[in-house]
Amino acid sequence: MALRGTMDFMKTEAGGAAALGVGALAALVLANSPYAHLYFGLLDAPFSIRIGAYAETLSLRDWVQDGLMGVFFFVLGLEVKQEVLKGELSSPRKLALPVGAAIGGLIVPALVYLAFNLRGGGAPHGWPVGAASDIAFALGALALAGRNLPEALRLFLLTLALAGAVAAVVLIGALFTGPVHPWALVGAALTLAALIGLSEWKEAPFLFRVIGFFTLGAFTLKSGVNTALAAVAAALTVPIGPRRPDQDGVLKHFMESVHPYVAFAILPLFGFTVAGLRLADLPLAALASPITLGAAAGLFLGKPAGVMGVSWLMVRTGLARRPTGAGWLELWGVALLCGVGFSMSLYIGALAFPDAMGLQRGELTLGVLVGSLASGLAGMAVLAVAARRREAARAARD
């Protein structure tokens, strides 16, 4: 019975968020312990992959960021396709509010960040760090604090987070593409074309698709284009229908097969590689640096302000309706949870500030951790109050 309860917990958003949190906490502890040199040495250790004429050597940190995180964006692409074709994103009426809120949650944090960083000593190019929310942490916090709240709130948060993630992938492709290597780009394009052709063959063995995914990733690593774009593009080639009438859809199969590895291995490992902030290396002034304040305020203040402001405006003008059964207090709690940027913000931050040991990267990491933690705690507190009020109202009616 105890084992069954543990397995059920591991399948929830809260379980995935807990695993990610453990990875990040372990990184913080090791980075500030007597074993810090071993931790950073491991992250910087070179690892080579050779398959025939193909060879690539990257540090462990870069393999996780540029390689394994591609699997995360692949699953993200699968979720987006699923929602667009058969889920919440398939209904324009239901789509209006979360997409509008996601746009507000993109613009306002960027403006807040720039307000701190357009002056001397700032780093304006870091403005995209608040573009997207950490889906695992945000949904995990909602699952913990909002057990008795309407299911429509979870769907609203999921749709909003997915819309924000799509915007973040577009920004990543537009802003963080390095020098392009044409031959590798041609190889990636041909592989993607093959995957598109393969999508018409629903009975194709899964091995064919897997080989195609890895080949696309290998070419993309060499091309200079960010692997997040290739991963999402690959996901969009996966057919949603079943291989045979008696089977689940191909897309659903890949989601169910890969998602546990993303939630309980890849994301925690990513947190372990990027959250290792050595506090002793940060001067006291870093607490009030434009980068730190801009990242923290953008997530904790800008994100909920943008999400809530646009949501209120759209509802008041009749352009959209609130999620079924949800009040403004619940929506405010969800808006606060959107400020949990963590993995997405740290991923974009690593692209904007590539020097892993640089002062600016440390300031950004500090700002993201502070802003995400404050947003998560505040959002859970507001949702807990909303849940208690709902229970009290139900008890009074009974």
C-alpha cells in the first residue's frame, strides 16, 4: 500500500516539481560546500560522443543544456500539438484568455527587467528571462495548494504556460542562434523532411522515428541553431492517430513513454547543472545589481501583473470569460505561480549569459531563484486562502 501511494505521488505534477527542486537544492549545497571543486569540475569535464565520422565534445553542463534539454522541448512540442488538435488550445473561445494572459506575462516582465537594466551597468539583452513559466513547478504548486479548486484553473495554467513556452522557443530561435554551419543545417533540414514524410506512415516502427529524432538533434548541434527549435519541430511531425485501430495514438505513446524521464531525470539534472550558485563569489552589491533586481522583480511583480492585468481587461471587455467556477482570487494565485520561471528562466539565462562562472550569470541565477521562490510561496498562500474560503462557503451551504 505504501509503495502504491508513493508511485501515485510520483506520477503527479507535485512529484516532478519535487524532483526538480531536489536537483536544484543539491546543486546549491554542493556549490557552497568543501566539495565545490569536485562539483564544478564534474560540470566542466569534457565528454565526447563518436559515431562513425560524427564526433562532438562538450562539457557535461553543455550536454545537459544543449542535448538532454532537447528532449524536454520535444515533450513540450508533443503537449502543444496534443492541446492544439484535441485539447484546450483547439477551442478559440477557451484559447483567448490564456493566450492573452501569456502575452501580458511576456511583455510586462520584459519591461520590468529593462526598467532596471537600461541604465549604466545593466544588461538589457537578458530581458527574455521572464518569458515563460516553469510548467513542472507551477503545476506542482497548484496541485499542492489547490486540491479543492476547480479543474478549469489547472487547464488555464497549463494552457497559459504552454503558450508562454511556445513564445519562449520563438525567442530562443530568433535571439540565440549562433554562427550557422550550412552543411549541418542542410542535413538537419533533410532529416526533418524525412520525418515529415514518415508522419504519413502511421505503421512505421518507432525505431525509425527515434533514429530520425537523434539524427536531427546531431545535425542541429553542429548547425549553430538552438536544439529547442529542432526538438519542437520534430515533435510536430509525430502523428496523433494510432498505428493500428486497437492501439493508442503515436503521439500519446511518445508522451507517456518519454515524459517520466523528462520529469524525474532530465529536468532534475538540468537543475543540478545550472542552480549551483556559489554565494561566496558574489559580492554583497550583487543583491542590488540591475540584473538581480530585474530578474527577481520581473518574475515576482511583472509576471503576475501582466497575466492578471490582461485577464481582467479581456474579461471586463467581453473578449473572454474566466475559467469555469474560478474567482478573481484564484486567478490571482495562478498569476503569481506564473512567476515561477526557474528552469525556463535559467535555460534562457544560460543562453543570454554563456559564461557559467561569470558575475552576470551569477546575478541572474540569484534573481531567478529569489523571484521564483517568492512567486511560488505567494501563489500557494493565495490559493490556500481561496481553497479555505471555498470550503467554508460549501460548509455554510450544507
